[in-house]
Amino acid sequence: MTERLFEHDRRASMRRSVTGGVLKATLLAGLTLIFVYPVAMIVLGAFRDGLPSDNMPFTMGGLLAAFEAPETWHTLWNSIVLVVVCGTISVAGGGLFAWIAANTNVPGRKLLTPIMVINLFVPPLFHTLGWIMLGNAQNGLLNQFGRELGTHGPLINIQGWGGLILLTSLGYLPFAYLLLLGAFKNRDQSLDEAAAISGAGTVRTFFTITIPSVGPAITGAALLIAVLVFQSFDGPQLIGRQAGIYVFSTQIYHYVRDEAPAEYTKAFALSLVLILLVLLLFLAQRWMLRGRSFTTLTGKTSRRDPQELGPIRWVLSALIVVVVLLNFLLPLFAMVLGSLQPIFGVMSTGLTLDNYVTMLTDPQFSSSLALTAWLAVIGGFGSISIALLTTYVTARRRGFLRSYTSFAVWIPWALPGVVLGLAYMFAVLYLPAFRGLYGSAFLMTLVLVVATIPVSSRIAEGALAQLSPELEEAGRMSGASAGRVLVTIVLRLVIPSFLAGWFLSALFISGNLAVPMLLAPPGLEPVSLTAFQQFLTGEMSRGAALFMIILLAAFAVLALAAVSVKLGGRILGRRTDQLSGSFSRITH
């Protein structure tokens, strides 16, 4: 019996070893094919003028010509200005509001987190189009109101540097707030009290004690916001191009779509510059934090009492109201009112639901809504699934597998949607076996999934950080394979976060404009592209109605998901407790 058991265990161990090796090889091959190989086409495209299917020779001429062109340096300068100004405003504003919510007695501070989360649920294109309806010089609602008051000329013109900076800063302020909120909540406020006892005022304490104590969080948020601003496409395309302001994403799109023949070499040259700048940002953050200590939590009890600010708290409350108006209520009002107008900006025609009826009954628009729903559901599921798998590998594995996975998943952070679309287009055209994917809905869906990985990864990281490795170790000690542990233990315990990530990823996919503009097949246009075309042709009311339908559907799904998660938590609560208890008995 002993020999037979030994032989059985040996064979089982060999099967697990072979299975593990196959799974690792499959994961590495998938990461290479999905993430690394398409981006390698950027380097290839910079030395080859034309599509891969054209069999053009390799040359340095196109790359040198791209850097000799004046528009390349204008684009670089515009992008850097936008990143520095908007990044500073977003991080400073997000940090201020995070400090208000976590450490002060400002009235209305408890509403900040729900408001910022709601802002994240609103697609950037919705926010941009709403402000165009408010502030375009011809028939913007605010300008119409100004003319009623007797002003000469437009009261506000959103289509310029001022509007682009305002909308970009407001758009990324919620990201900065949520990234910094935890740092401000976890810091020990006794440090501020010690500074006050030493004679420092509120302002001096804030800049000399509070801000330095959360230095890593601020630099991390600044890095992420800088990358996001580099990637931004909706605002620069709709607002910046009208004023002749080109940044990386819009200039690359211009080279590919507006030029005949397309100037692919210049597009890839700008893409390489963008990747280099993002790498420099990461290196700069590491250099700034090297050798510095930021410990603020110790074994002693930390104070959490709100800081008394005096009369200035009412000024900060007014600031909260202003940001809520600018970032959500005003563009929402413009969208709702515009969707109810037969002709946008013409008040005398009254209000009607005809635009909604048209959107829901016209075959073209109804097919756009149906396509967006499928893209959101399938793409959101694929995005959070890949994010959960790759995050699990980087959190629980060591060595080459962890490093390579981390590198591969980092790639979408560095590239705008336009660059990703261009890289994948070259990737499928370079290999004859994949050329059939060009111009297909599958390719567009795949790139949308990859473009949403950064958002999904943040949710997956937070979910896995709450799980103790003891549960997985207990499962492996009981004879379960790594795959079975992942499915039966990890996945079951992160289901609420998985559903939240699915919903948020689906929402980001439904509002993505950059990828469909480059890769959408003829006749398969999602809502973002359809609404954009409606605005370009002057049908702003129909575009607003289309977006309102998507927004209402998203919040209905959110409410349904919240109820489902709550009921599912009650049903699975006992089973989860029993599972945890059994693992606890095994490990002890």
C-alpha cells in the first residue's frame, strides 16, 4: 500500500507540474500576443513608411523627417503644457478636497466621496459634449443667457486653451481625489496638533506638515494623472482641434485619418516620444522618493478628530458647490435640456420627447445602442477577468513570471487609445494569418478591453489586497491545484469587487471614443461614435438624447447590481464564513 500510495502521489505531482508548466507557458504566450507584440509594431512602424501589407523597405528617412517637421515640436509643447497645467490643477484640487473630506469640519464634506464616484461613472465624452452645449460661442446655453442679460459677444467660449484646460482638469480631479483620500485618512493628525502647539498656523501646517506626510500618494497620483492627460482624446479632439491645438493623441489621429496618404511614420514617431515621456515620469517619481521616509502611522493610537478651521470652512463649502456645478450639474442640465429640444438652442420650439423616440425606433440608432450594450457587457467582463488574473499573478507569484506580467500589463498605461488602435491594426496586418481580423468587430472589442485594463486593474488590486494568502495556502495544502484555488477560493471571495469592476469597465468602454474612431467597422458604430457624428452634423439634440439613454441605462444597471450584490452577500455569507472557518482549522 505504501508503494502504491507513493506512486500515486508521484504521478499526481508530475501531472500538477506539467499542468502548471502548460498554464505558465499559455499565460506568457497570451501576454506576449495581446500586450507586447502589438506595441512592438510601434517600433517597427517608425522605420517603415506604409502599412505592413505594402511590403515597404525599412528606412530611417521617415523617422528623421518626422522629427524635422515643425508640427512635431508644436505638438510636444502643447502636450507638455496641458499635462503640467491640468495635472497640477487636478492633483492640487483633488488633494485639497481629500484633505477636506478626511481631516476637517467643513460642512458638506461627507458628500464629496459620493459626488466624486458619480463623476467617475460619467463618460468623458458626455462631460465634454455637455460643456460644448453650454459654452460654444454660437448657441451655447450660457451664451444665450448672457445675451438675454444684454452682453455683447459670447459670455464664454469653451473651444480654446481656457476651455480645454478647464474641462481636462475637472475631468481628472475625481481620480486625484480618490487616489489621495486614503492617504489623508490614514495619516496621524497629532502631527498637525504638534505644529499648532509650536505656533504654526493652519496654512503653514498644511504646506509644511500635511502635504509632505503624504508625499508618496501625491507623487503617485501626479504620475497617474500625467499619464491620463497624455492619453486624453475626447476633449482635445472636440475642443482643441477647433482652436488649432493639437496634442499627441489628436495629432496621431490627424496623421492617420486626415492625411492622404496616411503618414504612419510620423504617427509612430510621436508614439515613441509619448512612451519615452511616460518612462521618464516613472523614473522621476522613483528618484524623488529615493531615500526618504514617510512613516506617519505607528503603534501608538492615531488621532482622527476633525480639524477646526473657523470661518474659512464656509469658503471651502462654497468651493465644493462650485466644483459640483461645473463638473456634473451644469453639463447634465445641458444634456437633459438639449435632448428635449427639437432644435438645440432654440427655446421657442418647446420641449418634446421626439428625440428619444427617434433614438429608440430608428434602426440605425437602435443598432448602435444594441452594439454598445454588447460591447460593454462582453468587453467589461473580459477586462476585469484579465485584470484579476494578471493582478493575482503579480501579487502572488515571484520571479520572471511576475516581472513579465507586470511589464505586459503596464503597457496600456503608457499608450492612448489611438496609439493602441494603430498598434493593433499594424499587428494584424503584419501577419497574413491575422489579416482577416482587420476591420472586424472582434479587433475593436479586443482593443477596447486592453484600453480599459488600467481601470480594471485598480479594482482588482484593491480586492486582492484584502485577501490573506493563508486561504490560498490552505487550499494548496489540501491538494487543490493553483487553478482550482483561483476559481473556488479567490474568485468566490472577490465576487462583489468583480461585479463592480465589470460595471465600471463596461461604462468606460461604452464612452470610449478614440478606439472606435480608428477601428470601428462600417455599419458597426457604437454610441460614442454615433453621438460624435451627430454633434459634427449639427444634430446636437439627438446626440444628447442618445447619451442620456446610455446614462440612464447605466444607472439602472448600477442600482440592479447593488441590489443583487446585497442579496448575494446575504445568501453566500454563511457559506463564506464556513469556508473561512474550515481553512482556519487547517492552518492551525
